[in-house]
Amino acid sequence: MLGRLDNVEVGTLRWTKAQEYEQAFWHRLGHGIDTGAREQLDWYRWRAAQLERRLDALPDPGSRTGRILEIGSGPIGIVNFLGWGDRCAVDPLEHFYRTQPSLISLRSPGVTYADGTGEQLPFDDASFALVIIDNVIDHTYAPQKILREIDRVLERNGRLYLSVNVHTRWGALLHAMLAHLQIDKGHPYTFTSRALRRILREHHFMVLMEHVEDYEQARRADRRSAKPSDRIKGYSGLSEFSHSVICRKQTADVPLV
């Protein structure tokens, strides 16, 4: 991850801009849903099914019980489509989502939605068996605080599912510049795969499973895209690719490996 993580003031300013960007996006999407464009949210269901397959593939998958928390769920979230567990979601724009009937109507009655940030979770210690943070941590103002909070609210040996779009080192340098200049307002922080692995290790999360998309494939797709912005990414080195991990919370009697 590039940039100074201890500079919370700068991070907060970028995060505020990112929240304005997110709210405008969901306001537009809410109008689209009113006119019948619900298929735009199908990816939530797909991501939920993908997560379940990955959890089931672990050497010790565990039972589908306990509480689940999704951080930065947006108005619906992956957690909405999981068919097990006591499900909760938290998002800093929840107060806005509640004013959008077209978005609220898509929610499962089995999920509890709360207003809040990952940097200060409104939940008790050791209260969740699984925490989900999907395509979110690069939108936040203090990623290290979020990982400390996740460690706090996870049960002993609880699981973390984290997915983020990463860049090559060259792409990360370019992207960090765009974020600093507020050209890309939605992503205050920039990650590489190496930086993601390092921050997880520093916060005592052991990776159990890892999926990294192919950068060259992502770059070729961007270069073939009909969108000029995608083609610019493909030819400049800004193409991003997904890096997903399932981690176990470390305990005092389980050494890091």
C-alpha cells in the first residue's frame, strides 16, 4: 500500500471525497432500479456464491454457524445473499441508503444494517465468526485501524474474507498520484499484492487461501474495451486485478507462519 498510513488527516479528507462519490453512484443506481435495471446488482449474489465455494474448499471449512459481519456493504451487500448465520452489515452511508426505497426493497429481512465505519465498528469484542470486507479497504481513510477493529470483533480463530483490486508497482505509483490529485476520488489508497500481504501479516492474520487474478489478462481486456478510460488503463499500466484472501485470526498459542 502506498502513502503514509499514519497521516489520518489526509486520509480522512480523501475518504470524505470518496463517500461523496459513492453516494452519487448509488443515487444514480437507485433511479435505475426504479426503472427496472435490477440486474446491475446481480454481482452481489455472484460474489456471495463465490465466497461460499471458497470457504467450503478450505481444509477446515467449519460449520456455517455464528455471526457474520460485512464492512462497507453498500445498500445490499454480499451478506444479503448468504443463506446461513446471524448476518450484520455496516456502512458509513447507511443513513442515506435508508432513504432510497428502491434499494431497501432488495434487502433480506434476515440482515441487520447499521450506520458506521470500519475504523470504529459499533460491535462488541469477539462477536463475529466471519468478517467480510470486499472491494472496500482501498476506499477507507485508515486501513490499519480497520484491521485492528476486525481483529477485535473476530472470535478466537475467526475468519476474515478480504478482497481488493490491486495494481503492479508501476500502476500503484500512477494510481496513488491520481488519488492524491483527486482525479480518482473513489479510492483514497492504493494496494499492490505485496503490500496487502504485508499489512495482513503485520496485523497477525494468517492467509489460509489466496486468489490473485492475472494482471496480463486484465490488461488485455482493458486494451480491447470499447471504453476509452479502460483503454487508457490498459496502455498506461493502470489496469487493476483482484486479490482475494481468506485469513484466520491469530491467537497467542498459534505461531505465525
